[in-house]
Amino acid sequence: MSVAEPQHSSRARRPRPRGSGPLGWSAYVREHWLGRRLVVAVPTLWLAVFFLVPFIIVFGISFSQSVLAIPPYEPLWSWLDDRVLALRLHLGNYDYLFTDALYVSSYLYSVKVAAVSTLFCLLLGYPMAYGIARATPTARSLLLMLIILPFWTSFLLRVYAWIGLLKNNGVINNVLMALGVIHEPITMMQTDMAVYIGIVYSYLPFMILPLYSNLEKHDPALLEAAADLGARPWKAFLRVTLPLSVPGIVAGALLVFIPAVGEYVIPSLLGRSDQLMIGRVLSDEFFENRDWPVASAVAIAMLVLLVAPILVFQRYQNRELAHR
Amino acid sequence: MAEQRSKSSEPWLDPHAEAYIRIENVTRRFGDFVAVNNVSLKVYKGEIFCLLGGSGCGKTTLLRMLAGFEQPSAGALFIDGQDMAGIPPYERPVNMMFQSYALFPHMSVAGNVAFGLEQERLARPEIKRRVAEMLEIVKLSEYAGRKPHQLSGGQRQRVALARSLVKRPKLLLLDEPLGALDRKLREHTQFELIGIQEKLGVTFVVVTHDQEEAMTLASRVGVMNRGEIVQVGTPRQIYEFPASRFVADFIGSVNLFEGQLTEDEPDHVRVRCEELGAPVYVDHGMSAPPLALCWVAVRPEKIVLRRERPAGADNWAHGTIRDVAYMGDMSVFLVRLDSGREVRVTQANITRKPEEQFTWDEAVFLSWDASSPVVGTG
């Protein structure tokens, strides 16, 4: 059957114009490699000066010993006589972290608070991200705007505002008492719940945004295909949407979990005074005890604690990139 | 091809035959836009029915209403005698092969194919057996463990087909099934599809914008335009006897001329066309008012080029060759008639001798058989 258009006449063969298509592009990149390196050099330098160098300093101090001096720690190396340079590494600070129960319990408490908060962020954030991803384009940009809107006010102010809501003669207790629901104010300040509320409230956008950007990319035809093959909506969600959103869940969970472990402001303002989080311990060691070596050891230990989830995050990110 | 296959059974010619799909006055509106306008259609068991039309003609919307992803604004759909109103996609006896294939990227080939069976809560060994059997049919057994992104386009297409057939649906809906494949692979897959359809006895409803695809696959074609079905027929009927100017123009390439009926007898009609030198004589009658304005369609392959003037007063024209495209098995000529009108003519390249072939700027006579032109007023 020959109903085709004669697209390939023997006369119309022109060579491809130069510089078009992927070949031309990669040649362009090769010619301009210097520019590429310069672009990468700026953030590299930034990270080296403001992250790597301070990290090395803190790491060094953690092997030192506290003295009453300025700065309040012994230098790591000293000249024994004129020629011999002595390097003294003091491991006692790390040992000390395990001997005093305060540190271990603070670490565990921090991990627990961060984990529970992350779970609540996920439970609250997933439906919100899903709803935004399924909304009409106009509604979507409005909803995203609302998610980002709290950032226009200082984080510190927003946490202070929670004190006004949660305290014994705060808004919530007053309203409930006026309505006659309760007769005595509920103690909400200085509890674990207040810390959870504060962290979930503050970090929810960091859960929603990566989840949204994952869910928004899902092909709606996949859910139609699942329905077509006999899966009810809930089943289709469990078998298709949820597994495909795992990279978004991982990204969001780590963006909440990692900063929540080291959170300082929220537990200090809203939390218990008998159980400290590790961020508070760290700051107390630095500013109250002026024991910089132990404070540095606490910081390094916290970093080690967070390396594992960061590696998980990297693995998922690489895997998702490889799929594209 | 398609015809020989269905010659034994042409249920649409039997007035008592039970239609498998009945579409009754179905309309679908999106706001002010009418995507499907009052369509009625019957499709019979075992057919490969192609809905053919340009983009935005409503063919995909009609298919999605059969699958249950869209609801008709008015009218009713029946599949196997059952009214489909309010029945969600996951309860319909229908499976669909999506244009994008919509394979689950996180599942292996076997996982994709097994998904539908798992929803039926079949026993594990039964699922395994049927998945293996289906992968055998589409020749993908050794790819069972791969993920969709590790497959070529043709392999993905076969996974999608296997996934939609494994539940043994009575009706399979295919949305541009061959659209993403290259030409060679398409021709191959077309015949594979027909083979599988015959083997499993499934009714196919195929949506395509590609008339070649429709012609090779279909037992019948429904041509759609602006939300309406403008003609239903076998590929041959649609090609040789287009019911309207739109169909004549849409299917294949055609030379359309405006004319006026000068003679309308039971056994012939004669049409005067300004653009042709001689009248057009057609050896079958039509019923139209005398001197009615009409159109005449002549397919390029039905026109013969000659160097000398044909005998007889009718069915010829004179012109100059403006362009030649040599395509191997045939050549396409663009001939400018003396009236200035350009006409497309295709000729099979029967001879290899160059001196016998027509070339640029040559003056030629065009002629055609009295049975070739199609005349219509619609």
C-alpha cells in the first residue's frame, strides 16, 4: 500500500549545517573548559574557607586540653628545644563524652526528638505536597507561596510566637478556658510536645518542597495504568506513587532530621530544662564552661552521628540521577 | 491484507449481529469545547477497529471514555451489553495500552506484567506462569528482570502490550500503539499485533493519526473529524469510496477538482471541471440535482501519463511536468495543467530504461479510467 508522502526524494540531500546538534555543543564546552572551571572554583573556594578550614580548626581543638588562657586551650604542638616539634594529641575529651551520662543521654534525646519530628513532618507534609502537586497550576503557585511565606518573618520571632500560644495564660489555654472545655490551664510549655510542635512547624517546608518536586514529576498516566489494570485508588497509591516518591521522602526526611538533631533555639525556648538537646550542651560547653576542647569533641561526635544519614541521602540522590 | 483476513466474518454486514461495543449518541464537552459530538458506533467481537483522525479530533477522548478515564457528558456506552456509566476503570473488562506506554519505572518487566494479575489476587505460581507465558508471546522472556529504562523503544512497546494483554481482556484499547517506533520496526510490529490479536481473539480498538497504520491494522476504520465520525468502513471502502470531501482528502493523497454536474444518468455522470481540459466521465450514477456543484477526486496512482493524446473526449488533461521525485519502486510527478493547477501523479517504475521515463519540463497527457474518479457533493 502506498499512501505515504514522498518525503525522501533523491535530490533533497543537503549536508547538516555545522555547529548544530549535540556534537557542536560538546565541542563548544571543550573549547571553553577554563570558564567552566572558574564557575566551579568560586563555590569550592567558599566551602574551603568557610567550612573546611573551620572544621579542621575545631577538629584540632578537640584533641587539646582546656587551660585558663586566651584562647582557652593548649596549643597542639610546641617546640621542645629549638629543633624538635612535639605534637600532643589528647584523646581524653572523647573519652569524657562517654563517662558523663549527660552527653550520651543528650545525644539519644536529640536523635529521638529529631526522628519523631521528622515522622510528624512526613505525615503532615506528604498529603500537603501531594495536594499541591495535583492542584491546578494557578492554585499550585498560590499554595507554594503559602508554604514559603513564613520565611518572610524571622525564625526566632516565629518560635517566640509559639510561647505566646502555648504558655499557661497563652492564647490556646485562654480560649479553651473561656469555652469551658478545661478549668485548669494545660501545661504545654517546657514539654517534649512543645519542642515537637516547634520543630515540625519550623521544618515542615523543608519536607514539603522536595516531596512536591518529586510528586509533581510523576506521570499521571501511571496511575491511570494502575487503575486500568484493576488497582483501586488506594492500592495504586501504595504500589505506584509511594515507591516512586521514596527519593523525595528521603530528601525531605534528611533535610528535617539533620538540622533538627542539632537544633538549639527551639528546645531552649520551648523545651524542658531537665533534658537538654545536644545543640544546647554544645553551646553551654563553649559559652558557660568555656571548655573549648570538650565542646569541639561534642561537635565532632555530632557530625559523625550525622554522617550516616548524609551518606544515605547521597546514595539516593545518585540513584535518582542515574535513572534520568 | 486486512480484508482477506476478515472476509470470512464481516459481522457489520449482518443486521442481527450483536455488537460488542455500542456507543450511543455520546457527547463529551470540556467547558465550551465539544471534544466528542454525538457519536454512535458499533464494534463487533474480534474486530480491529481503528479510530483515525488528526490531532484534536476527539479520537483519544472517545477511547478514554471506553477505558473509564473520562465520563460522557451525554449518551451511553455499552460493553458486552453492560452500561458503563459510573463504572470506574478498575472494574471494567477493558485494558488499555497507553501512548506513552506508562510502564512503572520502579518495577521490572516481569513486575509490570504481573501487576494486573496481582490485583486479581491470583496465587503466586499462577501469576508466575501467566507472566512467563505472556513474555514468551511478546518475545521478551530473557528481559524479565530488566527495568523499563534499560529497554529499547520497541521492547518497551512490547512490555506495554504484554501488560495490557496478560489479564486476558475481552477488549484492548490501544492509543497510538506504534507512534514511538521507527518505520521499519513499525511495519514489523503491525503484523505482530495482528498475529497476537488473532491468536488471543481479543477485540482491539486502536486510536491513530497514521492512516498507514490504520490501513494495515484495521478490519474497519472510523474516520473522525471535529468530534464526529464522518465515515466508517473497511480500509478499501474508505480509500476507494470516500463518502465526503474530507475523507477523500484526509486518506492518502488525492487530486480534488471543483466541478459542475452536466449529465447525471443512472449508469454514468459527466462533470465539467474548469481546471481540466476535458470533461470527467464516471461510469456510475449518483443522485444530485442537475447542474449541482460537486467535487471530483482522482488518486495519483490512478492517473496514467502519456506522450500522445488519449483517444476519446473525456477523462484527460494536458500539462507540463514541474517536479519529479524518484522513490525506487515508483516516481511521484507534479504536473502543472494548462489551467495552472498542479496535479500529483504516481507511476510504478516498471522499466529501468532511462529514455522511457518522463522528466522535468516534459509536456504530457494525463488520463484515467472512467471507474477511477470519485464524485460527490458533500
